[in-house]
Amino acid sequence: MAQQFYYDDVDNTIHSMLHPEGAIFEGFNRNLIVYKNLHLPNQRWEYHSVTKQWTNISSGRAIDIKDDHFHEHQNILTKDIDDTPGQKWDVTYCDGSHHH
């Protein structure tokens, strides 16, 4: 559950299932954290199903993993949009019991 997230298409926020009161927040250093949902511009995201990218509506940067392969204890950050595998995200739906 700690690594599961859901998207709220009303306010364009991505929420942690473990901490639903928070939303993914893009910091000025481009690191991502879960922070109290204050409906800030850098907490608003959209998913592009063709390119499989999550982009921040305010900054225009995409969620990216460094080195195109995720490693334990690695930060996830944002980078300018490109076509690298580190910016490709497959959306997998949870079972209906999560109500999201």
C-alpha cells in the first residue's frame, strides 16, 4: 500500500494510498515528495496515455527515474520531457476494494 497511488481527476493530484491527505509535490530541486494537499500548482499532474508520461501541469516537467532503472533508496524526480524509458509509466489499476 505504501507504493500505491491514485489520481484525482477533479483537482489533478496524485495521492498516496498510505497518506491520502497528501499529494505528490514537485519541489524546486525537482525531487518529489508526498506533502499535504494544498492544491498548489506544483501538485497538479496529468497523464499522457500515448507517451506514458506523468507531467506537472505548472512546470511542464515529467516524472522520471534516474538512470532509467529504479534502485532501492533512489529518489524519483522531474526532468524536462524526453523519450527515455525513465519517463515511461504504465498505469495499473488496483482492485475495486480501494475505491479509486
